[in-house]
Amino acid sequence: MKIAVVRNRSHEGVINRFGQPCPEVYGKKAVQMTMDSLRSGGHTVEVFEGDKTLFAALQEFMPPDAKGQPTGMVFNMGYGIQGNSRYTHVPAMLEMAGVPYTGGGPLGHAISLDKVVTKIQMRDAGVPTPNYKVMNSAASIDDSGLRYPLIVKPRHESTSFGLRLVEKREQLREAVEAIVSTYRQDALVEEYIDGREIAVALLGNEPMEFLPLVEFDFGNRALKAVTWDDKYHKQPDEPTKVCPAPVDEKLAERLRAISLATFRACHCKDYSRVDIRIDPAGNPFVLEINSMASLGTGGAYVMAATKAGYTYSALVNRILDLAHQRYFGTPAPRSPVEPPNSSAQPPIAPTP
């Protein structure tokens, strides 16, 4: 089957540079490994930019059949280029063009990338999440009803961009001002839950497969929260990932249940990761859901999949099969595996 891996590396393919630029780029290694995995699974694979060139490129690579039906799928790794709902852009383009794809749709990504809407959806579904308020300027600072310390982060970002821990009102004011000026969006201010942090990796739709739990062990460091520097391996005291997490089965069942409820409430599909804090009394609080969990080899999602017995190739092809099953009722059809170094295996183009 023809599979187009879509990602955003060059941010030039737009009409105007307007709106909040996307600070995320999917790692080149992960994209290449995904392409190699799909080829090893018997698929014909090319990589494309998720920008204004995408329609023409997909139409040439996998034109419709005689009945106007799809002849291929997209493996979506596109974080978008700009705007507050950038995760939605590639899926929305594909839905309009009639091209099936992996992972969440525009609705699921829109909900999940807006941390305030995520919290509203979770609370409506009975999922515990820390108390919070939304602030958009120094004049809007209102910490009444909130218990310090507080976590402050941008409303529409992922990967812990801009995350700060504040202990008092003046620090809160500075943190909110920094987020509004740097990211041009509201600040989400929520109560910090002191305790353990667990990532729950979900793989599937109906039924759901829960991969082994991953715990972030912060050791003795002062800030016991996962930061951007941690996720990009720039901290000498980066938390250690422990998988499977040492959690008793009763608590594990609770974590899986609230993760599934979050997945459903946020309209996610195929695979996601839910981040949870557990206070000293054993009470879990969902922080957020990543609707396009990173497939980087150093991340919690791939670690959990590996512990469950998946190779990287098996994981990638499982995600593809789950998406194809949603659309067509069967796993993705496969062709004979191409030999290594085939001319049909072009490398990822270098970053412009």
C-alpha cells in the first residue's frame, strides 16, 4: 500500500507568516525510522511536507482509483506550521481532500492542544484534574481559590514549552507576563500536585490496549516536573524513566480507567499518551493528553511499547493498521517487502 509520511520541517510553505509559529519539529531520526518501518512492513513510502504543496504531492503519489476511492494513506507526523490549533491543520486538509490518515482528527487535536478545553472535557467526564484558572495579563492575575505552589504554562503549547513552577504571587505575575509576551496566548495556571508522575500509553480504539506504565523518577532535584529541557535531553538531572512503573494493580487499574476516559472525552484515535500526577495520598490527577504521542526512541511512549514487546517497526505498523481498520474494517494491505537500498527508498530531504 502507498503510505505518505507527512511532517513539518520546512516552515516556508505558507502564503503568509502570520500567527504563533510552531516551536516543535519531529525529529529527523524518528521520521526516518517510521519510513523504514513502514517499508519493512510491505508498504511503498514517501515523505511530504504538511503545507500548501501537500494536495498536489499526494494526488501525484497516490491518485484515486477508477471509482474515486483512496489508494493510499497518510502516516501523520505533522505538528503544523503556525496558529493555536496547528495540530489540526494536516488532518483537516486530509479530510477535505478525502485522504485517510493515522491518529486523531481535527476535533481531537483541537481539544487536546487547548489545555483549558481539555480540562473542561475531562471534568465533564468525571476525570480528576488539578484546579486551575486562565490568565492573560498582569492585570488579570487572580490566585483566589488556588493553592500554591502553582504550575504556569501556555494554553496552546505542548512539550512543556514555557512551563514554570511559582511559589508566590509576584512570581505568578512574572510567569503569566512571560507566557503572554513570548507565546502570544493565555496562560494556564494550575495547582501543582506534589507526588509521582506517571505516563499512560494507549494503543488502539475499540478495544484499547494499555501499554506498561512509565514513571518519571525525579530523584532529589528541586523541580519535580517534566520540562522542555528534560524532553529534549538538555538537563544533567533529567528524570529517569522507569517502566513498568512500580504501581500496585488497584492503582494501575484506576490510572488506566481515567486515561481511557480522557482519551474518549478528547476524541483521540489510534494512539495517545496521558500524563498523570499522583499525590501522597494516592489520588491521581490527569494533567493533559498528548493526542500525537512522540515516536522518538527516547520518549515514554516508545519505551512503554518496547516493554510490551513491540519492536519499533511493529509499533509503527500497528498504528497504521489501527487507522486502516477504522476506515476500512481491515488491517492495511501489504506488498512484498522491498530489498534494502532500493531506489524506492529515498532518504528524508535535508532541512532547508
